Amino acid sequence: MRRALLLCAAVLWRLGEAAVSRRELCAGSKCYAVFQESRDFPGAQKSCEDFGGHLLTLQSLRTQEILSTLLDGLGGRYWIGLQLQDGRCPDRASQLFGYTWVVGDGATDSTSWSRFNTDCSLECVSVSEEGNSTWWQQSCRDKLQGYLCQYSFQEPCARFPVNEDVNVDYTTATGFSANDWEVFPQGSIVVLQQTDAKHLTSKYICFSSNWAQAPWNCGVMKGGCEHKCVSQNRQHSCTCPTGQPLHANKITCEEDPCAGCAHKCENEGDTYACRCDPGYTLAADRKGSCSDENRECLNKGFTECVDMDECVSAPCEHHCTNSPGSYNCSCFDGYIVIPETPHKCKLHCGKAECPAECDPNNPYQCDCPDGYILEERQDEMVCLDFNECEMFYCEQGCENTYGGYVCSCNAGYKLVDQFKCRKTDGDTDKDTDGWEGSGAATTPYFFTTPSVKYPEPTRRPSKVTAGGLLGIIVCIVVVILVLVFVVHHILRRRGKMESAGALKARRDEAHDLQQVTTNKNEKAASERPLKQDA
């Protein structure tokens, strides 16, 4: 029985939250409520039935008074439980013009019709605050401003006994405040709180004429817990978020001890303490103070800080945009950020042909993006996309792209090292890396864009301008002429040295011959007298 009541209370609370309710009154064993929610007659009746009740029936002067109280200050029309039976039309001779209440008999102590209409399509009745709770004939398909419900309850709870220093707050299962009531239907909640206390003292729910203390069954409004209710071995208990201890009342959570920490909070045994990031110091308020390159304190020792504008120091090559604690770099039109060095920019074209970036003081000193070559035309310098596929960097398939190329492999092969193709042996996915960009490669159906340095085809095309090329040619000619002159000079000097050596050799030879002849003559002369003596 207790479990059934819990489930019933849960349904009432969920429905009370779903409907846009404004007012409720309870008298005796019945409660009456007005809901400002657009419904047609069948929808309004179903909503009331979901509450365990039905559309309001005005069968006594007491309910007429309650209706006036509920509608006080509310504009528009609201459905009540009065309608024609199927196939019938309004009849002036009949009590209630032929209409009947959704429950009970057709009797009523008084009526307040606006006017009588014999239109058979006006099957239902609404009321408004106009006049004295005027009754209106309506089509049941009309969507009005709201509807009125009534429901009965059993085993209500009396007011909770409390001391004078305790504040009491009553709420019904449909979400209405009921502090002035003497009895309360099942599912009503009473909250007790000591005067000037930060946390409530306790919470109770009405079941079978008794107030059950929280935490109760977790299936009913989270057991009355502030954060979360858990059930284990038919025992129900409340839990709190990490870092927030459960209050002594066992239903609410203490304040997060880390709340207000400027940077981070660390657990130290049973307590928590604020800690600062590197470059920051803990201030006197124990919540953290800063002193780093990205932020500066308005007053040392306090937690209020303002962001420093790093763009003042011009860290970016082109544009700089300041942000809290940091900055962002961007590039001029025709440039993109270099991923490896985000504060720098490089030329970017993205199409087959772009104007070259030339020095305004030297129109022949121009630059092109990677993967493009410079071409001089009659009145301008342009950058043309270079077809790297003509260099045969890919082993199999190659597709030229603006500023780069894409390698691919035939069926049965996989891409290795971004440009080689190897047989897969049935495994076409394993170790298949794909790339795109200058000097890049990929396999079919796989496409990414990391930076690859092999084989760097876009660095091969020369960026030498026409003027630069002419200067190089002149330098080469001059060097060649100098070399020719030096070689000629060396050869002439060598020839002279060889001629001088030959002349000297001839002179020495003649001298030797002369000396030999002289010696022979002297010898012959010396021998002739000796012969005469003999």
C-alpha cells in the first residue's frame, strides 16, 4: 500500500511539473485547480484524468464560489466539465440546455449562461471571469486559454507540528503553495527551516495521513534530495557532487569549498585549499592572485585581473588579434599561416595562376608560393602552378594539385613512405598512409594534408628572375675571360722559359766541342818532336 501511494505521488508531481498551473484550492476532501495551458476539450479532460480527477463540475454554490476565486484576475476562457451527449443539440427547454456534467447527474444550483445558441456544433462549455463567471457554448475542438480540474483525495495530512522559531513551507503535489491550508492531500511537501539558518532543517512528504521524512523512496522526487538519491538494499540516501559534503540534514549539500578559487583547488585530507597556476601567487583572500606575462593584476593581493594586450609587442608577422590570456595571428590576403610557426605567414595561391608578389622598388624581384614558378609576361609577372607529376616522383598514380601533387597506387598495392607502392597481399588497409600537399602522396579513398619533406618537388623550380639570370650570365662570362687570360699568360711564360733553356744548352755544347778540338791539336804537336829524335 505504501509503495502504491509513493508511485501515485510521483505521478502527481510529474504531472504537476508538466502543466502550467496557476492556482489551487482544497476544501474538505477535494482540490480545485486552474491551468493556463492551451487545450481543446478532449485534451483538457485527459489532463485532468491524468491527475486522477476530471474537469470541474459546478453542481453547488460552493463550487461556484471556488470558481470565482480561481478565475479572479485571469483573462480568457477555460473549459469546465459540461458537454452535450453524442448526437444531441442544445435544447432551451431542458435543464442546462441539454448539456450534462462529465460526472454525476445533471443537477446544478445555478447557471450563468451568456446567451442561448441552438447550433449543434457547440457541444462543450467554457467559463470566463466576465460578469459573474459567465458560461459559453463552444466547439469542443476549440483551443482555449486553459481549463479547470477537480480531484478528490483520501487520507490527507494535518498541519505539521512545529516550534515558533521554525519556518514552515507547504507545497502540493501539483506545485501550488498551500501555507494557509489546514489539511493537505497526499504528495504534499512540507519544508522546515530554522530562522536565519542557511540550510533547511528537514523535509517531509504526506503519505496515508502521515508525514514521511526525507530521504524517502528515490522514485518519488529524488527522495527529497537536493542533488541525487541512491537506493541500496531498500535503503535510500542522498549524495552530493564531488567536493561538496552532505549536510547534517542528510538531504542538502554544503557549499563547494573550492568555489571562488581563481585557478584550481586541491584536497588536503578532510579540507580543500586553493592553488595557483605557475606564475601566480596566492593572495591574502586565499583565492589566488596573478603575476604572469599574459595577465596583470589591478591591485597586488587581490583576485581581480585584466588581460594584457600581447599584440602591442607585435608577435605576428601580419595581423594580430588579442584574446583573453593570449592572442591569435592571421595573414594578409594571398597568404596563409605556417602550421609549424603560427606567427609567420607564407604565400598561398590555391589556383592555377596568381599574380606574383614583387618588390615595389624592383619589379623584377618577385616571389611565388611553394609549388609555383615565375613567368615574365609583357606587362606583369605571374606565378604558374608547377606540374610535379612530370618529375615522376610517384611510383604509380600521380595527380597534380595547386601547389603540390597527390600520389596513389593501383588496386592490390598500398602506399608506403607517401610515394612508393607495395603489394598488399590481401591487406589493403594496414600501414597505408595518405598525404596531400607539396611533395605529398596518398592512396585512393584516403586523403589527408600533413607536411611531407620528401621529395620536395616544389623547391626544385628556380625562382631566379630575368634580371637575376642576366647578371649570372654576365658573371659567368667574366669569370671565363679571366680564366682564359690567366691560362694564356701561364702558357706564354712557360714557352719563354723553355726557349731560354734550349739556347743555353746549344752554347754549352759548342763550348765543349771547341775545348775537345784544342786538346787534340795540343797532343799532336807534342808528339811530333819525339818522332824526329827517333
